[in-house]
Amino acid sequence: MSRDRILKLLDAEWEDFLDSHAGLSPEQLLLPGVTGNWSVRDILAHVTTWEEEALKHLPVILEGGAPPRYSVKYGGIDSFNARMTGEKSGLPLAAVLRELSEVHLRLIEFVKRVGEDQFRNDTRFRRRLRLDTFSHYPKHARAIREWRKKNGL
């Protein structure tokens, strides 16, 4: 796979994710129960957190290093997610939406600067990028769509 193909895949999955919550009012974005107690706003903050993690750890991978294991540092992915959700729970919706857009743009610009060799094979870089982004977005887009359907939104 080429960098351009990865960027197109990233863009397509991102647009689908954005479409999953398009048209919801600010009040609807704050309703709990989309995934567990999470609201759409919480999911947006969660997706941003994982893009931030990608931006933090992909450069480490490019330099030959290994990011810390979530099981060791946080007690697992679920513990990390709960911790980050708690940390971002006080952010106003406008800040969550702004961060969602800004972090995603930074991620795309970063990916555009990475050497083509990181995309041709199943590299550690490509695996981490996939897990934190384009294979992550659809899970949450589906949850939002199912919640909207169930609630007539």
C-alpha cells in the first residue's frame, strides 16, 4: 500500500465517522448512552485521544523505539480509556470539536511527511497508524449510527 492510498483510506473513514454524527444538535451530542455511558461528545474526545497517541508514538516508532505498553503503564487499554475520558470530561463541547479537527489535521500533515517505505509493507508504523485511526473510526461510527437509529435521531 502506498502513502497516498493510506491517506485516501484515512480520509474516507474519517469522513464516514464525521457523517455518523452530522446534524445532531449540541444537546444531542451530550446525551449519554451511545457506548456505555459515553455520549457522542465523549466518543469524539476519545477518538481525538487516540489520534494524539498516534502523534506521540509514531515518531518514536520511526526512530526505532517502542511506545510504552498500556498494560504496564495504565493497567490496560480500558483503564487508559477511562482515565482519558475522565480527564476530558470537563472540556466544553466547543473545545472537543475544535480539538477533534485540529488534531486530525496535525495527524494528516504528519503522515504526509513520513517516508513511503513506512507504508509499503506491514511495518510497525503502519500497524500503529491503522489501530489508532482508520480501523478505529468505523467502530465508533457504527455505535453512533445504531444509537441514532434506536433513538430516532
